[in-house]
Amino acid sequence: MVDTVFKVIKASPLKSMASPAGGVSLREKPFVGKINLRGNIEDGDFTGPVERVLGGVLPSRPNTVVGYGAFTIYWLGPDEWLVHTPEDGQGDLVDRLRAALGDVHSAVTDVSDYFVVIEMRGPDCRDVLARGCPLDLHPRNFGPGSCAQSHFSHATILLHQINDTDFDIQIRWTYAQYLWSYLAEAVENVAA
């Protein structure tokens, strides 16, 4: 038997990126645990165990976000959600969900290493986002508690509005520097 021990080194692709000057600040939300959850929301054998583990009801309305204690749950589709956990909490949650669901038709996948979360804060966020995102971000259509999968320029994102002015953007690690650079340039252009 071969003994294998892996040392996990947490490194961010945004470590050397500077926040732009202007009406928007950018910051990485460091190392959030992320779990992709799939199942039939109309099946009580799925929703019952999930709700007991997460401490609340999965969002069923499209493009909404709910929070229960340490968990934030994003609606991604009629049978798909993204669950954020505190740093390093995803392993325990995956185990608990899989144990609770047993042989119920579902999928629980740790995608923590797949996405980076960029926090956009400030009064000019909507103007900056409008430079590369096709979503209608007018407050009557997209407000606090809303989320949507879309793209920003050439990168696929999950956009979440936190409050009247602030947003979180989730993006694949491989596109994080590209998106940051694009956002930083857009912030400077909006400020000019």
C-alpha cells in the first residue's frame, strides 16, 4: 500500500491584482466553500433531508438567493442550486448531505476550487456591470437577493446583488484575472 499525503496550498489567482480607484472597489471573498446540489424539488425524499441539513427551504423561485446561518443558497435552475459554506466547511456538508440523501436520485458535488468570488462594492457598480453584462440590471428587474447566470464580456459569471449598490460575482478561476482587469478598466472609465 502506498501512503499518499497531499498538502493543499490555497492560492488565489487574484493575489497580485490591485483594486481600481473610483466609485467601485473590488476585493476577493477568500476561499468560500461551494457545493453544487442537484435534485427534484418536488420530491419530499430529496427536499426533506436537504432542508434538515441546511436548516431551511431551498429557493424555488428562479434567480433568487436565500441564507440560513452559515449557508447561502443560489437558485441555478429548476433542479440545481449552489450552496456557499464557510471556508473548509464544504467537506463536512458534502458528507452530511450525501448521508442524509442516501440512495435518493440526487448529486452533491464540491466545486470550491472551481469558482472565485469577487466582491464589487460602491455606488457605480451597475454602471460598471453594464459595460460588459447583457442583463437588465435596472432596480425594477434586478434587486437585492437576486442572482443570475450570465456572462461579462467573454466570461461566464453568476451575479448576485447584495444590497442597493453592492454585488458579488462568481467566476471560474481560469477567468478571474481577465474579469478583474476588465472590471478595473471599466471602473476607471466610469469614473472619468
